[in-house]
Amino acid sequence: MGYGVPGSLAGALSFPERQIFNISGDGAFSMVMQDIITQKKYNLPVINIITSNVSLNFIKSEQDDLPIPEHSGIFIEDQDFAMIARGMGVEAVTVTKSDDLPAAFDKAVEVT
């Protein structure tokens, strides 16, 4: 959990001629979002897609397999990750409707 951003940065450094995409859940992204500063520093062409289910879902899945009666400590507050990314100096857009995805992808490809 939390491998997407650093893995995509490594991919961008290893294959600088390619467009790199990272898809992370909100919990995984929250663990490593500071790595966006590295992406900005080295001007790496990574498009980060963050999905939100307001939980640490991987941990929830593990708890489902164990005799834990309640899901403890897995719910997180919903965040505007685009705002956080902009605060780190990276272009970002928040998409809340699937109809808005094509335009968001077009913009992301244009700015990377």
C-alpha cells in the first residue's frame, strides 16, 4: 500500500520518453503524497489518478479476513487531493462525475 507514486516516479526516471500513469486509492496516496514534491522537482511526466473511498481499503480487506468484529482505524476524511497537489506546485483537477473524465485526461496529457 502506497507504492503507486514512488513506483511511477521510478518508471518515469527509467523510461523518460514514455507517459507514466499512476492509479492510487486515497489511503495509499495519503501515505506517500509528499513524493509529489519529487515529481515536481525533477519535472517527471506522471499523471496521478486518485480514487476516493474514504478508507484504507487494503487494511479493511485484511481485517475482513481476521476475527475483528469492527473495522478499526480504517476510515479517513475525504480530501481534495487536487488542492493538495496544487499546493505542491503541480497541475491538478478534481473530477466528481465520470462525464468529466475525458476533459480531465486531455488536460493532464497536455500539461505533462
